[in-house]
Amino acid sequence: MLLLRNILVALLVICLVAACVAYFALRNGLAADRRPGRLETAVARRLVVQSVPASARSRTNPNASNADAWRDASDHFDDHCAVCHGSDGRGHSEFGDRMYPPVPDLADPAIQSMSDGAFFSIIQNGVRWTGMPAFRQEHTEDETWKLVSFVRHVPQLKPSDVEQHEQHEHHEHGEPGEAGTTGGHEHGGKTIAMDGTSFEPSSFTVKVGDTVTFTNKDPFPHNIVSKAGGFRSGDVDSDQSWQFHATKPGTFPYVCTLHPGMKGTIIVKQ
């Protein structure tokens, strides 16, 4: 009986959303530069909640008693989420304010009222008809729960927390002799282009001591992250470059966490 009620509620919400879409499409077209009204926002949020199975909504965060669990997710949030949600989770970013629906402020009481299980499900499975992708293939359950802890901490996140993290990222990514960001295109040397949402070439062989330059030719940012190689570029804007200095032999797969379909491999030989 409860299942039937949930199905009927979900169908009703879908019908309301469809009616809203049809109304606004006829009146305003489907432009992304108009903010949704209160009714549309309320219906959409209800639809998101209803899309999460009841069994998932009731799950609890195993890190709930760990007050510092959110810190372990800072790098993950910065790599995967900040491009839309902003480093502080408030939704003010290069893309967040221009998306439809706009990226939500994670500190909003309406967002924080959602259960831990709902957050977990949304991060893992994404949300249709929004810009929220599914990260189940890129995140383990433990990483996802730590991201839930980060989302829970957003209302208490201090500007100093964000600044300290950004300073750490800048130091880590710009350490002389290992990696650094440069302005404009690089010429000569060993170059990998980020073009058409892919790495070209996708596999590259270099020697210890070589420097590889990643150049972004797309009109949107990318990054280069390798857990095996222990390097992470931070976001590389359009027409910018990032350099990796090979210091040890090995095979290092890497990925753009902003566009997980972008993958490549650097093979470093003696």
C-alpha cells in the first residue's frame, strides 16, 4: 500500500513538472538564463526526493560521529564538485549561476533537510534533467559518504577553510621540478592536448627527467588527476597549460575528474 502511494505521488509530481515545463516552454521557451519560480522549484525538489528510494533515504552516514570526516573529502569536492558548486558549496562558480536549474546553495536549509541517504544516492546516481552527473563509477562508497560529510559541513564552512585549502592546492600543484601551471599555449617539448573532451594522444611514453605539457584547447576547464602517479593539476582553464615533470619510472593512468570520460596514460621509462 505504501509503495502504491509513493508511485502515485511520484506520478503526480511528474505530471506537475511536465505541466510546468510545457507552460514555461510556451511562454518563455527553454532558455537557461531565467531562474525558476517558487512553484517550479518546490515541485522539482519534491521530484528529486521522490526519485530516491525509501531504502536509500533511510541510510545513515557511517562517518556521522567523525567531526573531521569532511576534511578528507575536501580534495574530492574540489576536483569533482567545485567547478559547479563553488569551493565553498554555495553554488557561485563559473557555471553554477548560468545553469538551469541553477546549482543549489548546499547550505540552504531546504537542502540540508534532506537525509544523508538521499545525499549519498544523489551523488552516486546523479539527477536527471539537471547538471548533476552520476559519480558511482568514480567514487567508492567510503569516498561518497565523506562527500556527504562535506555537504553537511558546508553551513559551517569558514572562508579561512577554503583559503587554506586553495593555498595548499597552489603549493602542491606548483612545486618546482614536479608540476606547475603556465599561461597560454606551450610550444615544443612533449605536449598532450585536451581537445574535444579527450586527451590527444591518450597514451604517451616519456623518460625520467622529461617534462610533459598539457594544453587545454577546449572552451571549458579540464584537470589532470592520477592517483597512481600522485599528481593533480587543479582546474586548467581554456588556453592555459599545466606541466608535469617525470621523476620516477612507472605507468600512470590519469583522468579529468570534471569529465570522467577523458582518460589517458603516461608511461615513464628510465
